[in-house]
Amino acid sequence: MESPFTTYKLIVLYMLKNTENPLTNSQISEFILDHEYTNYFNLQQAISELVEVSLIKKQTIINTSYYQLTEDGQNTLSFFENELSAQIRDEVIEYLKSIGIKKAEPLLTPANYYPATTQQDTYTVRCQIVQKNITLFDISFNVPGIDAAKAICLNWPDKSQEIYESIIEKLL
């Protein structure tokens, strides 16, 4: 049986999974404290530990902390989400609706390849990130050989967020 502390962490992960945008510390705290799942200090310790092990990412803007689920957090939650009772999951969804938070739309990460017209045994790979039928990121490039093209297409869904963030960071 899981510890209550694990439950607090799962609630935070579940909240972040079901949001389109990052949540503030006060939004997370309001839900957990209003439902009397734990006290403020235990919650802050749980959040801090989630950040420390990179299951969630913290960004502070003008004295407000925003939290977002990482890929590792998403993967971890996929294994343990059913440990949260249906009642808690329903309460989270209701709370998010009540504060006007939209449910996260899944990101699509299509990738394909085709023979390049410039050189023999060269393939053009096209990788995209799409949300709500809007293309957020679209890149095409040539690679030598079909094996490289296949490998890139296979790895794109797992690496797309990291690559996108890296490119944006370097350009800004």
C-alpha cells in the first residue's frame, strides 16, 4: 500500500497531466488543502521532491512559481495513475474545470521520410509537433541512408519536446 506522501505526489502529477498550461503553486495548494489531503508543509515538500527528481519542472516568473509535467513525470504517472482513487481523479478534473483550466490536448508528433531529390541514397526527414490541428513545429532535413531516416522517425516522438525546447532556447 502506498504512503499518503506518495498520494500527494500522484495528485500533483495528475493535476499537471490534465492541464493545458502550467499550474501555479497556489492553484495546486488550493486544491490539496481545500480537500484536506495534507498540510501546506507536506505538500511543499512533495512538490520540491518532484522537482528534484525532474518529474515536474518549476519556472518562477515575477515571484510566482509555475509547474509543468515533464516527460519523466508523464511516464511515471502512467504506471501509478490507477493508484489514485476514481473519486480523487474526478475531484481534480472538477476543480480544474471550476477554475477555468482547459484539459490538455495531446501533442501529435508525426515524422516521415522520403527519398531526397538531390542525391541518391539520401532521404528527407520531416518532423512535426501538432496540437489541436495547429502545427507548432515543422522541420525537414536530409540524412544519408534509409536507416538514419527510419531511426530519426522512430525517435522523434520521445525526443521532440527536448529538441523543440533546445532550438527555441538557442534562438531566443
